Amino acid sequence: GAAVWIEAGCADCHTLAGAVASGTTGPNLDQVKPSQEEVAQQVREGGGGMPSFKEQLSDEEIEAVAQYVAESAGG
């Protein structure tokens, strides 16, 4: 999941302490504490200013980054 986080550029927009990321465009994931399911859906579908990544990432990559974010943020 960490490799996908880096590859997809998630830190450009999001704060996540576990990833040493402090982006300010998107929500602070440490505060939101999303579940794995919430992250996977958001990454696939986009919304709220975030683009969909379903064309750039495989299902396996989406699930890996979703698990990584949920575990890192305590969701």
C-alpha cells in the first residue's frame, strides 16, 4: 500500500502522518480516519474534487492503498 501511495501521488494532496505526508488540497486523512471500504470507493470513483484512479490503478493496488490508509489513519 505504501508503494501505491507514493506512485499515485497521494501525498501531493493529503496529510497522513504515517506516510510523512502533509498535503493540504484534500482532506487530512488522520482527522477523517476513513475505513478501508471508504478509501477504496473514493479512490475508484473520485468525488469532492478528487479524481477517480480506477483507470490508473488495478483493483489490487486500490485495495492495497485503501488498507494502508485505513490502518495508518486508524480508520
